[in-house]
Amino acid sequence: MVGRERRIFVGLAVAMFLGITVYFRLWMIDYSVSSHDTELLRSQFDLANKEAMDESAEWRLRFDEEADKASKCAKELEKIKESIVKKEDSISFNNKLALLQKWTERMLHICYL
């Protein structure tokens, strides 16, 4: 019985040694592949980051251009409003002037009578 137990123990030890050897071998293969994958992922991330920054800069430029257009339109609208107010003032001034001329004509007409 001792010989049988000893053979089982030796067989178990050999199996564990082979299992550990295979595990470390697979781990080394996976580590070398994963380190290469890490470099590949890093380069892909850097490329994606550059593209995202370029796109962000492009959108920022578009926003700035649209903001400039909007401010120009707002300024033009203010100028138009001011000119309309000035025209209305000049129209009312012309109306007042016409009324004043009519009034003076009446007064002159009354004075000459």
C-alpha cells in the first residue's frame, strides 16, 4: 500500500509540475502578446485622441465663425433700428415743420386782413 500511495503522490507531483510549467509557458506567451497589444492599443488611443482634438478644434472654429456672424447681424440690426428711429424723428420733425408753416401762413393771412 505504501508503494501505491507513493506512486500516486509522485504522479500527482509530476502532474502539478507539468501543469505549472504549461501555465507559466502560456502566461509568458500571453504576456508577450498582451504587451504588444498594449502598444497597439496605446497607438490607437493616441490616434483617436488626436482625431478627437482635431474635430473639437474644427467645431470650435465653426462656433466662433457663427458667433461672429451673429454679432455682425445684431450690430446691423441695431444700426437699422437706429436709422428707423432717426427717420421717424425726421418725419415727425417734418410734420411739425409743416404744421408750423401752416400756422404761420394763417397768422400772416390774419395779420394782413
